Amino acid sequence: MTWLDLPADHPFGITNLPYGVFSTAGSSPRVGVRIGDLVLDLAAAAEQAGMESYAVWAQGSLNPFLALGRPAWTSAREWLVEQLTNPAQRDAVEPHLVPLADVTMHLPVEVADYVDFYASEHHATNVGRLFRPDSEPLTPNWKHLPIGYHGRSGTVVVSGTDIVRPSGQRKAPTESEPSFGPSVRLDIEAELGFVVGGSSELGSPVSVADSDEHLFGVVLLNDWSARDLQAWEYVPLGPFLGKSFATSISPWVVTTDALRAARVPLPWQTDPAPLPYLAGEATDDGAGTAYGLDITYEVDWNGTVVSRPPYASMYWSPAQMLAHMTVNGATVRPGDLFGSGTISGPEKDQRGSFLELSWGGKEPVALDDGSERTFLEDGDTVVLRATAPGPDGTVIGLGECTGTIRPARTQTP
Amino acid sequence: MTWLDLPADHPFGITNLPYGVFSTAGSSPRVGVRIGDLVLDLAAAAEQAGMESYAVWAQGSLNPFLALGRPAWTSAREWLVEQLTNPAQRDAVEPHLVPLADVTMHLPVEVADYVDFYASEHHATNVGRLFRPDSEPLTPNWKHLPIGYHGRSGTVVVSGTDIVRPSGQRKAPTESEPSFGPSVRLDIEAELGFVVGGSSELGSPVSVADSDEHLFGVVLLNDWSARDLQAWEYVPLGPFLGKSFATSISPWVVTTDALRAARVPLPWQTDPAPLPYLAGEATDDGAGTAYGLDITYEVDWNGTVVSRPPYASMYWSPAQMLAHMTVNGATVRPGDLFGSGTISGPEKDQRGSFLELSWGGKEPVALDDGSERTFLEDGDTVVLRATAPGPDGTVIGLGECTGTIRPARTQTP
């Protein structure tokens, strides 16, 4: 129990303790931990406590802390819990708590490599039906490996950053030539992002069993997508400009330690069974290391919750995505980020993209203000929110990831 | 004319002056410029000359220098030429010249985002015939936009780094289930890589006309490719593990300034004509900013030159690739790297991958030692080399990019 005056069901209680990068007026960005509606200035608190490692928290990104690896993350969490639960620490810690209202949040991670997966069977099936109506919706490889591709790390932005409508080439099947202009099918993809720490040696895979050594935490991720640009460009080498203009992530990185109570099994991985390098091993709590996450998610479009995609329905697990990504010997680095791919459940109101919710633009979505939408209009705001079960009946908040669409800057140049 | 004793046709003469990162025994990596078979220790020479900017050259990558942008690159080149041609500078400069034999070369750039294009019509046509024999070899978008995708920046390595054979999933069309194991179709892709400097604002494209502000220089690039992994994974989201295990680049970044005499027009861009944002504008020298590069390239397999791909045959120009990559508002950052895609000319002995040279493994390539090859065997060494015409009949060397294949570390785990 923390000595702070917090309701037991606060989504940022003592069982959560997510990391972010914040600044206050006139100060440089540095690492903080959220507790309730306060931010603990970690470098300041740790310096006062005489911890040698405080310097990693005085930086403007989590990367130096991520580089320290799992043992440092575990001891930091133990130290934090002690600071915030032992009343004897109160006088030392309280001066370093800053009201959330007084801080600006920054991108928490300097993103090294960004990979986006495609781990929802429902999403992949829906997109297959919409993009390739004359083929089987799932490609033959889909249940054998977590399909993924590299995205643009330089355009990952923090929640709250405005999204300029991208321009580019598109050609509808009914048109004879491509044309250039602002995207008219601008969409979201509601995802989780996994923040990677530690590092590995070139040529040596990270196994499913070792994935906990590298899976530091989770953010909400909006993989903004220009469907018209994507449809014209993506054969044969995959999505490029339809995705690379911006990817938003939430400011608070919720640790995998805080999400242990949210682990759920993946009972559907039987036909086909995954190859041994993806299979994982059973652990004491029975969940296996190839676990899913019971995260409740909502997509808010201009104030209307239009979808509640259940993360527990994802086919592939984070550990499997990491093991697959490195099985060819590719290294991981502190600050690597990988997205789950759009989270879509089996029901219509569980779809994580507007492409799916509006079924390719043919079935408009009704908002509470009486308007209808298929894709994003200028001025629209999307907010992603999520929570997970914590230990002892607590709630783990993942916070919000928001963005507002601004008009395209370029017309046909 | 330099005061160094150099033959006029030396590929690293005064008209070249490429940048790299080197170290000597017991010293930290720092920036150097190659002249003949010597390396000029730039930070030391600049500090002695009282240049304030020397600190950017004392770092272990070119990124701080790249961040300074075009005006700094131009004045640095003018200063370098003065140092190496004015005999009055000889006594000050000579102590900072290190024999190439005494240095270790390092990765010249901390790669920010890595993109790989697909800009050779001959390569794309060959691969289309091999991978999709029942379709038109070029996809409908190919002549309208430079197709590209993001690769893994964390596994870009410097020439000379051993390449561990990757393992992964593959499934031949004749097999009913995928299997796991070391790649049996390990290949090269002979490319040029373009090193980007300066930065841009999110939402604002870099035009073809402005591309010179960001195109710093060129390296040789080997996009090692596991064709069996790639064929099974790449539909629908593009290449991933078939490419991400390693990409080698040459240690010396030859500046675009040194390659001005190598600019050639792209007369084939007429049917279809590129959209205006890709068209570029005519310049005084008549080459247009959407220029190609007359670079002569060779691929050496275990001592036998098996191919001479002509870079001048590439369909899309570097400026067009950069403009396309950012037309959706994606930013560029210092250290971004993009590859041209495999360079293949129209003739069989101009193909830049072994997939094409062996026509999918069906036509073995004869080496001078009497052996035959289709794909790479453990112990094989590949060396890429290139030169370009310089001003006044000089030759601009791009150096070498080499790698040797080591056995896979993982069997079926």
C-alpha cells in the first residue's frame, strides 16, 4: 500500500509504475514514473538516495535505462515500490513528485528499429477480404509465422502530436493512370507497441524462453495508414509511404512486470502447431512464455467509442514475435519497438481500423454528434485507451494515445 | 594538384576525398578522409588548424558532421582541397596522415532509417519472372513510382564483417508444410547506398530540386538475401527475415560532390512520364536534378568477376527516390541510408544477384577455380568494387565491400 492518497482502483497505482520522459517549464526532458496523477522525477529522487545509476534517468529518453537490461529493471522496480510504500521514505520522495498537469510528455524512447506485425487473425482476414477479394483471405504462411515488416522509426511521435494528412500516389482499379494528392482514405490501426531493451549478438537469436530478458514494456500505438497510397504501392515489397508519415505512441511505457497478472494462454495454436522455435515452454504459472495479454482496449473517434478490440484475441504472442524477428540472427538494440498489428476481435464492434469498421468505406460509422464517417476528416481526433487486470484486483492503466488530423500541406506540386 | 606523391589516375586522388571512420591501435574511432593509400585524421588536422568544427570529426560516426548539412560539407571540402594542394600546408598536415595499412575501418554511419529501393528495371523484371512466373514481370505501379520498403538499420555492418548464414522458415511450392533450418539459397544484391544528411520537418517533403541538400554521399551496399526465407514470408507485407540478418556497406563514403562528373541523364522516363513531384528540373549542365550515375561496378565471387552491373542503367534516380520517400511528409534524419536495389543491366553478365545469374539456381555459374555455384556456400567471399569518372579524366574509386559466409549457428532449435 502506497503512502500516497490513492483509490485502490486507480489505474496508475502502486502495481503499475510506468516510465515516461517528461519536462517541466524551463527544464530538460528526463525520465519519470507515473503514480496516480503525479510524476516522480526519477533522476532527482535517485540522486538524493545516493543511487549510482541515477544518471541513466537524467537523459531525454529511456534508452540508457533500457540498455541496462532485465536485472536493472527488476531492482529499479523494487526500489520504486520501497520508496512509494515505506512511510519513512515519504519526506525524501515527496519533493520530487510533480503534478501531471505541470508536465509536458515527450517521446519516451529514441526508436532504434521499428517493426510492425500483423498478429490478429480477425484483422488479417478482414483486410485480406477487402484488399484481395479473389483470393483466400489469409495467405498460406499466416498461421506458420508472425508476418511483419520494418517501418520508419524516425516518424514515431508521442501522443498529442498533430498528424498532417499525407499526400501521395493512388490509383483506383477503375482508373487508368495514378494521380497525386492528399490521401482520401486516411485510417488508424489500434495496436500495442512493445519496447525492447538489452541487446543481442549478431547471428544469435533471442528464444521465446529468453524473451522476458528483452521485453521491457508496452505502449499504445496508432499506426496511421493511408489506405489509398498503400493499396497502389504495396505489391510486391509491402507497405511504405502509406504508413511511414507517422506512428503515434502513448507516453507511458507500462512494464511487462506490471502486466504479469494479465497473461493469458493462446489455446488456438494447434492447427498448425507452431514450429519449435515459436512454441515456447510452460512456466510455473501455467501461462507459458508464449502468453497473450488480457488488455481491454477502446477506440474513441471525436468523442464516440466506436470499437473495443480485445487484445486477448491476438493469435501470436509478443514473445513469439520477438523470437521470430531474431531467429535469422538479427540483433535487438535498446529502443527497438515492435507493433502487434491492428487489434481486431471477432465482432464488428471489435475492429481496430476504420477500413474494417466501415468495410472498405461502404458502411459509414455513426458518431454520437449525429455525423457519419468512413475515413478520417481534417480536424478529427482519435483517442486510444486501454487497461489490464493487475494483481490483487487492481487495474493497470495504459493511458491514452491521441492525435488530431491536420490538412495536407502539399497539393499537387 | 596535391603535394602528395600520387599517380594522376589513383582512384583516391584529390578529386575524390571520401569520408570514413577509422581507428589506430589503442585509439578511439574517429572521422578520416582517404587520400591515396593514407588516411587524414580530420579532427587532429582541424584542431591544429584552429577550426571550431573539428569536434564533429572526433566522434565515432559521421552523423554529427552529416547533421551540419550542405553548407558545412561544401566548406569542409574546400578546406580539405586547400590542405592537400597548397604546399605551404604540407608541414602542418603531414603528421596527421596515417597509412591505410595501420587503420581499422568502422561502420561510417550510425544508420537512422534504412530503406531499400528496387530501381533497376532489369532486376525487377528478372525477379518478377522468377518469383511470379504466371504474372506480368513488372507490377502495374513499377514505372510510376520507385518501389521501396524499410529494412533493418541495426544490422547494417561494415565491409569485412563475417556473415553468419541465417536460419528460418521456408516452404517450397512442392512441400506441404514449412520447415526450419539454415538458408539453402543465400544470395547477394549488389547495390549502391545513399547516405543522407541534414534533416527535414515532419509533414514537409524534400523535393527533387532540394535533394542535393540532403544527398551527402554514396557507399557500395550488399543486401545479403536468403531467397528461400524471402519467398515464403514476403506475401503480403514484403521482405523481412530474408533480408534483415545483415547488410554490408563499404567503409568510405564517396561524396556526391566527387560524383558530379558521373551524372548522366535518364532518357527512358517517357512512357509513362513521371508525375510532377518525381520529374525534377533541368539544370545548367543539362543533366537535370533527376540524374543517374555512370558508375562501373563489379561483383567478385571467390576471386572470379562474375558480373559487371552498369549503374547508369538504373531506371530511377537517387533524387527521385529521396523525393518519393518523403512526399508523404516523412522526415529525413542525419544517418538515413537508402539502397538503390540490385543493379542489373540488360545483359546476362550484368546481373547483380546470384538468383538472376543462376536463373533461380538452374544455370550454375562457373568460377575460375573450376568450381560451380548457384547460391553461396559456407566460406565463400564476395567482393563488390566500383569506380566512376571524375573531373578532368580522373577516376573516383568507391573502394570495396566484402563479406565471407560463416556456417549457421542454429540448427532446428
